[in-house]
Amino acid sequence: MYPELSLFIDGAFLPAASRTTEPVLDPATGGVLGQLPHADDADLDQALAAAAAAFVTWSKVSAYDRSRILERAADLIRERSEAIATILTLEQGKPLAESRIEVIVSADIIEWYAEEGRRAYGRIIPSRLAGTRHLVFPEPVGPALAFTPWNFPALTPARKIGGALAAGCSLIIKPAEETPGTALELARAFADAGLPKGVLNVGQPARVSGKLIASPIARKVSFTGSVEVGKQLTRLAVDGMKRTTMELGGHAPVVVFSDADPVQSARIAAAGKFRNAGQVCVSPTRFYVHESIHARFVDSFVESAEALTLGHGLEQGATMGPLANARRVAAMERFVADARQRGGQIRTGGNRHRNAGNFFEPTVITDLPDDCMLMTQEPFGPIAPIVPFRDFNEVVERANSLNFGLAAYAFTPSVQTANAIADALKSGMVGVNSLAISHPETPFGGIKDSWPRPGRRHRGAAGLFRNQAGHHG
């Protein structure tokens, strides 16, 4: 079920051969799925040369013809969705049902970019000089680089590939070493859809970033991952005056007001929190619940957590899979240890699960101070800290206290309160009574360290969520 891994350079899938390799592991069992070849300097030079040559021709292909290829690739991904979803689950760990949704949404994203690429309109600016006109035409920036994480092995590459190719850029993408198979299947779909060779190239390992970003060929860098690594890559990009798009994670606050239904809001919040075992950049992660309903909210949240079934993502009935790697399990143990030391009460979970694989129990912790690890550092795992608050101004100050600003959420039936909290929360995206803030057709982005670049805010028609424009690519 798991494919033979390769590099994809200049239209060819290059096997391991004599290249250095590393094992790709099943996070649910620890078993070896395959061997991932590392790109050497010659491979990277070939990828850069291929991207440079392909950009010359691809950028001149009409937006209409580019869109046709992207649409065909999206259709192929849909046709192959079951096989791709199985590969995704094997290497990432999430339940197959979640993987299926991710693959289909990835195809939708690529199709959306195909459509938007045909609408990259220019404009005419009225001139102050008689007999002249000012014409503005958007042009592709050049060969681009993309670096993607392991938590969404299809969706995040789809955003970056779709955006770059639709704009007329060639692309070299480095998926995470933990989850290379899914990205290679996306590349296969593009190749089979007729994408000219060299327009899309795929290779690892992590060290490729320094060589690629240093090259004068690359003109754009897009990265999704940690703040620390994002800042390092930004420094590299600055030396070459390259444009950057950085999505650097979050620590999303959730404000539950006294007039919210504590049971319903807890169930919605828990479903979002434990999706992909909490390994989601827009995951709800800091829960501030009004003191009048705090106890009932916690009880319902705990009930939802304890109803989850941990297991291999391909197992029938599994509703939460393992963490992506052993490092994340060790990180969860550090969060729990700090919480206990700071007086936190473990309401459920708090331990490793099973003897094999990277499983960690869905965990709920209360009675925490605002300066503990869980309330100040992104856990990126299945741990939910839930604390009470008393009034609006107090909770806004606490929710906005960190230098993250990707996503935030609130629960209230009051339109007045919904608008007030949406305005007050310092975040690129705010969802009220819903966690569904990211779709192919909506902007995705944040502020502060979560998305360090200028942008504009966009308010939804209902006035209940806010987005900062910033699709990758």
C-alpha cells in the first residue's frame, strides 16, 4: 500500500539508487514503511536549473491553459483519493476518514487556484498627464521554494503547489521527511495531467533549504512550520531579497461566554481540539470559559475526550491516531509534568497509550495559571487546558497576551457579543460558534509571529469571523 519513494526532478521520478536514505516510519507501529532518498548537491543543482528553465516557458503559458492542467490534476487526485488517503494515514497516522477529507479538500484547493489564476486581472490607473495611460499587469515572481510540515501532508502542499503553478511560477517543494509519500502522489497527478517537466520538483532532506534559498534562481520562499525555523529561513531569504510567506503556527484561544450552551460548545470544541490528535495550526488550544458554566463545560469536554478510540488510522472504529513522531510524545509528557508541578488537575488522560507507536491519551487539565507551559506554548498535541474567566475585558487581555495570532474562537448566541469579541481578539481568523474558518475560497493567515508579513483583514458576510488575506503562493 505504501509506494517506493523517490525524488521528482525535471519531470522524472528518481529512485534511491546510490543516494543516502532514511527510513519513513509508521507512527502507529514504529515499523518502517519505506526508504526516503536524500537529494545530493547534484540533484539540487538539477532541480534549480529545471525550475529556472521551466519558469521561462510556464510563465508564458496562458492562464487558461495553466488552469486546464491544474483542473486535470485535481480530477486525478479525486479519482485516486482512496489510495492517496491510505498513504497519508500510513505515514502521518490520522484516521482514514480524516485523510479522505483532506485529500478531497486538497483537490478542491487546487481547482480553486486553477479558477483564480484565470482572474489575475490587471488595472488601468487614470493618468495626470494628457495622452498617457498607466497599465498594471501582475506577473509571476519567478521560481519559488516551498517547505511543508507533516501534519497535513496533502493539504499544505496543495496550497503551495496550486498557488505557485496557477500564478505561472515554477516550484521546488520539500515536504516533511516524515510524510513524503503523499506529496509525491500529488506530483504524480500533476505529471499525469500534462504538467511540463521542471515546473514542479520534489525533494528532501531538511538541509536542502539552505542551498535552495541561497540560490539566486529562487525568488520566493513559502514555509509552514514553527516560529523558530520560520525566522531562520526568513533570515536566509533576506540575504537574497526574496519574498516570503511564513505561516508559523498558533495557540488559538477559545472564549466561551456565560450565555453559550456549555454542553454543545464543549462537544464542538473537543471535536476540533482532538482532530488529528491536536496537531493542527488552527486547533483550539487555550480554553477560557465563563466561571458560571465552567464546571459543566469541563464535564462535557471530558466526556467527549473519553469517548474517543485510539488506534491505527486504518483500524475500523479508530477516532484518534498517534502523534507524528516520538518527539511529540516526549513534548506532551513535558507539558503534563509542568502542569502537575503548577497545580494543574488532570481530569482525564495525561499518559502514553499502548506500548508501540506514538500514542498519547486525549487529555484535559484544569486549575492552571496563565504563565504555565500549556497556556503560553503551543502544545501541538491532544492536551486541552480549560480555565475560568469573569468578565469581557479580563478574558480579552488574557487571550491576546501571547505573540501568536493565527486563529481564535468564541461561543455566544449574542450577535452584539459576537461582534465585540471578533473585533477584540487579535488574530487573523476568528470563528464564532464554529471552528470552520478555513476553506479553499477563504483567505488564510494571521498576525504577529504567526504570519509575519503585511496584509489586510477581511470580514465575512455574517460578521462572525475575520481573515487576513494570504493564500500561499
